[in-house]
Amino acid sequence: MYSEANLHRYIDESRRSRRGLSIGLSFATFLALLVSLSHPGIGIRMLGLIGVIAGAGLWILTAHINDWEGQLARRNGVSR
């Protein structure tokens, strides 16, 4: 069982990671769109890969945040 301070720290760090991932994915998507203008096959593959990374990365980070928030809520007797 994690301490309450650790749970808050994990939530904050995961939110920062999710924000950084979103910014990086936005930049990568922009680059993939530029590449697709000159090399459509490569650009489409890049967009597909970015989609997989976005789906998995954001899903995992969001699941961790929800789990830790749930642990905090259960400790404080709040039903979610």
C-alpha cells in the first residue's frame, strides 16, 4: 500500500507525463502530415504508428491516474 503523499506524487507525475506525451504526439502528427505530402506511404505509416502510441500511452497513463485516485478515495471513505 502506498502512502497518501506517494499517491499524490504519482498522480502529479503521471499527469505531467500525459501532458508531455500529448505535446510530443501533436508534434509527431504534424511532422507525419508534412512527410505525407512528399511520401504518402511513409506518412500514412507514421500516422498509424502515432495512433498506436497515442492510444496505448494515453490509455495506460489514464488508467494509472484513475487507479491512484480510486485508492485515495477509498482511503478517505468517498465512493467514486
